[in-house]
Amino acid sequence: MSVYTAPSQIAERQLNYFAGKHVLVAGEAEDRFPVELTNHCESVSIFTTNYGYHRQMQSHSAVTSYFDVELNAEVKADMILLYWPKAKAEAQYLLKMLLSRLGTDTEICVVGENRSGVKSIEKMFKPYGTIRKYDSARRCSFYWGLCSEPASEFNLNDWFKSYSLTISGTTLNIKSLPGVFSHGEFDLGTQLLIDSLPELHGKVLDFGCGAGVIGCIQAIKNPQIELEMCDINAFAIASSRATLEENGLKGHVFASDVYSDTADDYDFLISNPPFHSGLDTSYSATETLLQQAPEHLSAHGELFIVANSFLKYPPIINTAFGNYATLNKTSKFAIYHAKK
């Protein structure tokens, strides 16, 4: 059985496309295929908005990995290998940003699962040049194209969606980039969590901050707190920073792969934890979040999370803390609380 994801397997069938090329890998890459690719082309660089994948690929000296919301480094690349992302708007963003950096005559290979909507690349690529499908296998498709038309100048600010929310009597202006949870919408689980929180003090971590709704509301309600916000996704980090700035709030926003870059003395750890990885559902990051939470809380620190009611998180919280309470519950969501 291949150690690669299905999109990488179909790319592996087409290695001749990469021969002699300087390849920039981008999008929803999840495995070590870029490392193998170094055996078949001149060089491989990676642009990723996933901090966990960035950390993983940094251990391979054969590839150079860049983690950010924009590619600002000078990268030698004449081909893009784009792993189709789950959000169509994110694909549009990556095409515009990367092709504006790399210019005309850049070749592109696009791989993705058919259920992800990868066929959209045929229409999406028309402003830049021609692209067509050359292979289909394992419910995935492989496209090759050439950028023959110059992309217009890329401006990050053009990609933010702005909207206002009034939550529990507090109005907040949100700025959100493509691919960020609840992009342009408001999640009812977040509403329930915010309504269930007590008055906060001390050092507060909004874990998996997304566009920054939870942390920013708490900063408005509790202006004395020391706010930190983290996420694994570069789009989320940029969105949270923009939301803070838009509302005149202060907070430290940073990338973290679960607890890789966090402190260990939070008075409150608050989260609407994500449970999707690419197109599939994954609970491992949230389970690690819950299992190790006591190690990252102060002596009397508290955990508050919202989760879908069907998820079996209470036993994990109880094992980690020796206690838990269900503060609020609807047919869809539950608010869990534990104290160290």
C-alpha cells in the first residue's frame, strides 16, 4: 500500500512532467511526496499555510519550506504543483498570489480528489492560460497547464471579507481570509461558548482562533486580560491579527501545532476546536488538546470548549482533569468546562 495520499499517487504516475523543473509545491499537501520529487527534478520548494506540515517538512534538508499567508521569499520555480484545497476561494487565492509572483511561462500541475471540486480548475485557470486533464485515477484528477497571460498585481487586502457581529451585546468587526472557519459567517457553537463564559482574568489563550471572534470578544468584555491566540493555519493567523487591529484591540497571535509553540501558564484555555483535516474528519488534534491541557494551565487554570454533542470528549477531559461539567447543551452543541 502506498504511503502517499491519493492526489500524490496520481502525481507519482506523472513524474515525467517534473523532470528538469524547479517545482514549488502548494495547497493541501499532506505527505512526503515533495521529498521523493527531489529525486526527479532540479529543486523542490514548498509554500504551505499549514504550520504542522511546515514543521514536518523542515526536517527534510532536500526541500525548502515556507510558511506564511503570502510567498514573500525569492523562490526559483518554473512549475507549481498545486494540491487542490477544500475551499474553492483558497484555490483562487493561491493561483492569483503564486502566478503574480512567478509570472508567465510558469507551468502548473494540479492534483485533487474529484469530490473536492478539482474540475473547477478548468474555468478558474482561463484568465492565466490553458489547462487540461491528462490523467484520472483513484478518484483523483491530474491537470497540466501553462501560464501565458500575466497575472495582475496581488494585494492581500483585496481578499479579506469584512462583516460585523453583535454577540451577547458586544459588536465586533470581523476580517476573514478564504479557508478560515466560518469565513463570512457566524458559527452557532461559538455563540453558545461565548454566552457560557464567565468573567475572565489573567492570561487567556484562544486556541484555534480562526478569524479571532472568541478572543476579540473576550478582549472587549475583559480588557484587563493578557490575550493570546493561536492557530495552525496562516490564513487564520492573518485574519485574527486583522480583526484585532480593526477593533483597536491588543493580543499576541502566533502559529502553533497544538501545543508546539504555546506557553504553560494560561489561566483560561478557550476553544472551538477544529475537527477537519482537508476533506476528511480528524479528531486527533482536539484529543491531544484535551489530554495535555492541564500541562499548559496555571495552578487554578480552566478549560472551556464547545464541541458537537455527539463527540465523546467528556471521558477524555475527565481523565485529564479528574473533573468536568457540561455548562450548556443544545441538540447540536455542548459546552464543557474543567478546572485544574
